[in-house]
Amino acid sequence: MGTDTTLLPQQHLRERALAAFEDGRPEEAHELMRLALADALQLEWLNDFAVLAHELGRGKEAEALLRAVLAIEPGREDATQNVAALARGAAGAAAAAWRDSETLGGSDPQMYERAFPGMPRPDVMSEHCSRYAFAQGLVGGRDVLDLGCGTGYGSEMLSWSARSVRGFDLWQPTGREHPRWPGVASLSYGHDLCADPLPVAEVAVMFEVIEHLPDAPRALRIAWSAVDAIIGSFPNPVHHGSWMNQYHVNDWPLEQFEQELRAAAATRFPDVELTHLHQPVGSPLLVAGRDPDASFWVVVATGRTVGA
């Protein structure tokens, strides 16, 4: 039987592929059909079409087109790079999806139980982040516990300078709410700071958590049993007490905050050195010094043994 010279090369390949398939040679048929498509199609156009689909928000369509290009020409560089870019974009979107939860800040949208990325109070977020930014300079190369870590933004910040960071919080986020961060911090939820033991580390960070704890003295004792130093903050109840925040159960003045830190450390350390900072009313910036009238108090408490 002669060859039909009116057929294009890709048509000849297709006929050969069909014949091979009918003869029970599927692998050969597959390769011949791949060659036929590679000869017949403008794969660069398909790649461009996939890029346009992605720009229109049609991610699945874009991926299907790119996979088709790679099925016809495995290892094609432009399609391979675009598939990888799609995968990174999808992973990034999945990692950030938890931030869309309407309950990250707790059940009361008028008074947030915890700070969270994207919260409608950027002034509050600024106050919180300033404390963690300050702590970064003290925890470089050290093993750190972030107690009352909440959504973990602070644990992520600490991981930029600390050797290791482990966060603990009583909150039990749902699967959709569970925070994901690109850093190396480990977050443990459903942890009761007033009862559950902590792993040994060098320093604990306790920012805006002590006022929430029903047995804060015990929580401080547990913390001191695990670390040699605590970087803690406490809101001035004149400005942020339980009278305006239902999640606060301890309205301590600065003197009591200092006393509780010292008393909880007494079983391990005969002395505790306190370094004071504060955030003035209306400012997120930390200022050195002790000020009972400030909006927030920040204390670096370091346990001292005899002769140290």
C-alpha cells in the first residue's frame, strides 16, 4: 500500500500512532501521538494562553494548559517555570487563607481577645509588634518560649534572631484558623499556662498575657521553672483594665506586677534583677525607665543566684 502524499507529516504520525495502538503497542502509539502534537501545535502559544488564563484568575485552566504542554514536550523550560510559579502561588494563598477567618480575634468583634494580622486596629498591632521588636534584640541565638503566643506573629518575629522559638497558648484554633508562618517557630495550642509544664529554655516572653490568667502567680512559677529570664509586659489597668476589657482578670498596679515576678522566682532565684521600660499613653514606642502612669509596662526580669 502506497503512502498518501497529500497528508501532512503530523497526520502521518497520527495514522502510525493509531495503527500501533490497534496492534497492541500503546507505548509506541503514545510517543508517535506526542510527536504529532508537537509538530502540529504552537506550544509557545499554549504556554502564553496559560499565562493569560492565570491573569484572569483561572488557575485550574492555566495549570491544565501547562500540564498539556509538558505532556507533549517534557522539560520545556518556560512551561516548567510557570507550573512552579503556580504551585508557589497556590501554596502562598493556602498559607494565608487562615487570616480571613472572622473569629481570629475572638468572639467579640468590638473587643478583641487576641491580636491578629490584618486586625482593624493597626494602633493595637503597632503596640504589640513594638514589644516583640524590642525583644528580638535580647534573644539573639537563644532558646525562647513565647507564652501566650496567640496567632503567632510575635513568635515569627522572635524566630528572626532567636536560635529556637516555641509558642504556647490556651487558644484552640479550628483547622481553617490554624496559623501558618514561614519561619521556624513551633506553636502549641490548647496549652494551659496555669497548669501545664513547659520545656526548658533560656528566656520566656510574656507579652499581654499575664492579665488574662486566672492563676497568674502559678503561671509565673511554671515559667520561672523553665527559664532564667522573663521579658514581660502588663497593661496599666487605669487605661486597659477589666472595666473595659472583659478578657482581663488581673488589674495589678506596677508595684504588684513587680512583686509577683519576684515572688514566683523565689524557689529558684534569691534575687531578680528588673530592667524597666514603658510605652507612654498614645505611643507604641518603648521608652527606658519605670513609669507607673504609662499605658503599658515592660520589664526584663533576670534571675540571679548568690554571688552572680
